[in-house]
Amino acid sequence: MDFKIVILDSFTLSPGDLSWAALERLGAVTFYDRTPAHLIIERSLEADILLTNKTPLDATTLAALPKLKYIGVLATGHNVVDSKAARERSIPVTNVPEYGTPSVAQHAISLLLELTQQTGHLAKTVQQGQWVKSLDFCYWDKSPIELAGKTLGIIGSGRIGTAIAKVAEALGMHAQFATRTGGDKQLESVIRTSDVISLNCPLTALTKEIICERTIGWMKSSALLINTSRGGLINESDLASALNTGRIAGAGLDVLSTEPPTATNPLLNAKNCIITPHVAWASTKARERLIEIAATNIKVFTEGSIINCVN
């Protein structure tokens, strides 16, 4: 059978720098850079296999696609698809786990290093002429922070959290974890005793806004917060207030609750807050792995089996 494959939002995965050959060997592929809400059904009508990254597929949309046999999410998180509605229609939903672990861990550490070393900021001041005008051989705005001997608290003990811990330990840090089964007492203990807190857990009803006024109140005033997981893990107003009042020392964020953010997001202008545009996953190697795993998911499906199914 010649499967018709439709990719609803291919641009962020490959803006032209990667090959889709692994997918194209499996059927006739139609690519759309982006798909606005009003075109989702129209573009998906003839698809046997539908691939999405962030384009939502809700129950109403799925009900309008009688030919659809398979949904592949081009990411690890799969909440853009109503998996329950898909299951009721006997449509498997797959995701792509683990493709970005090294890249996300690297990015988390890069945010931490920027907060502690200010490398990018200081390089910018040199370009602006501040070193040329300096009366001394060196200068800094804030003294760099040595990480050796400090404690990193990781909320979530999955692949990415574990990878971050290994890098942190190579820098001389001590890593500790708060897990889903550890309960509120463990979470409080980890937050209270950590110099750096890294969020590496999925966004669920239990973890939504796990960082809020209450938990920020447990943090050291010198604490740094890193989030490369999901923006919804943080109450953004509470974090912005904590940063602006000096309640905690800084934050490095790769994700926000709404992406792209609105201009009124309070974190965009918060003090000591570094924000990158959800790119921790996006190294060339990670995106190559993502395409290969997505293609393998489909190949296995076409052969009558299923892997990486989330519903």
C-alpha cells in the first residue's frame, strides 16, 4: 500500500537543512511549513498518516478525518493530540522519545553557565567598547560564581535530568533529585537545600505551576532556576515577582507557558532572567535523530506492529 503521509508543520524541525528521505521512502509525503487552525482538516483529509509537532489535533478534527490510520507526534511531548479520542477511533498515536537528551542537557548547562559566568553579556560589553575604556585590566558587573561544591536539585529523574546531573557532577556539583513518587516533603527538602534547581519533569495536573509563590518561598535567596522542560511548570507572575524583588538570584528559561509569548509576559523584562526561544532540542544531530526515529515508528506500523505508542 502506498501510504499518503502529511506533515502539518515541518519548518521548525527542518527549515531546509535536513533530509526527509527516511520518510519519503515510506510513502508519498506532503509537507506544510505551518498549518493554521482553519486549514488543519482540509490539509489532512486524504492522509493515511498524519505527522504533527505543535499543530493541535483535537477530537472534533479527528472525527472529520475518516481515512486517518496513524498519528505521529514529531516530539516527545504529545499533548497536542487528543490521544483518548484517537484511541476511540483505533488510531495509534506515537511520539519520539529520547532523541534530544544530550542537546537538552547541554542547553540546560549553558543557561546555568551564562547565569554564573555572564559570558554572553560580558562579550557584548567588550564589543560595545567597555573594555577599551576600562581603567583596569579586567572588569565584571557581578562576580562570577563557582559551581564546584554547590548542589543541583533536579525535579524529575528521567533521561534528561539524569544527563544534566552527570554534566553537573563533572563540574564538581552535587546532584539530588525530587521524583514523582517522593511527595511534597521530598520536593521541599530538595528545593530548600539546592543552590540551583532544574525542572526536568513532564507537565501534568500534578506538576502544573510546581514553581509558584509557595515553592519559591522554599528557595535560597541565592538560588538559580533552570527550565528546559515545559513553561507551564512555572507560575510566571510569581517567578517574575521573585526575580524583580531579589527573592531569588536568577532564572534561565528555554520554555514559556505560551509560545511564542505575548508581549505582556512578565518574564520578558524580569531581572536576571535569561530566556531562549525553545531551542534546547534543536541541534542538528537531535533533529536528525528525531526524523530517523519518526520514520522507524511509521515503518514498524506499516509492517503491522507499533512502537513508541502513547495511547
